Amino acid sequence: MKFEFEEFSNIEDVFMYLVSVAPYMKQVLPVSSYKGYVFSIVPLTPLSGDVLMMIYTKGNIDTGMVEFDISTKKYKSVTTVERADKNYFIILTPKTASVADGAIAQLESGKK
């Protein structure tokens, strides 16, 4: 598996990127908080899945659902999807994640 990387300065920028590339009407997207990174891994080659892009920033975010407002670039924890004009992210904190481990190892080795 080959990884490509896009690093952002903060969590809000990761959310902005993901909202901009999400399929139309996709209102809830998964994001992982794992080993000091907040990220999403998306396939660049959808049919084969051979090349994956890790969109990330360093940091942590609490598990749960967050509502993201594009106009203010702010997010907050929520318990339900309430508004069609907002985007929502489900923050997951896996116990183990072999694909993420591979991407993080490659990232930290400097072999981007």
C-alpha cells in the first residue's frame, strides 16, 4: 500500500478539506484521533485502493460527534445531527488501526 500525505496546521483546516472533497449530500464523515494525529485516510485510487491519502494534523480530539460550521471555521461537540447547513464528523479513537499504523510509520520515517 502506498500513502500520500497532506498536512494541515489545525483540526479546522482538516475539516475544511474533508468537507470540500466529500460527495455531495454526505453530511457525516469519519475522522480518527490516534497516536497524536487527527486524520482521515481516503483512497486516491477508488477501485484498487492501492494509493491512500492521509489528510492530517498533529493533535487530539475527543471521541464523539462534532458539528462544523464552514463560515466560521469552528466546531463543537454535539449529540445529534441537527442542521442541514452544517457538516458533522464522527470522531473515532481506535484501539488499533493497522492501515493508520502503516501511514504513521511512513510519515514519521520521513519517507513521504
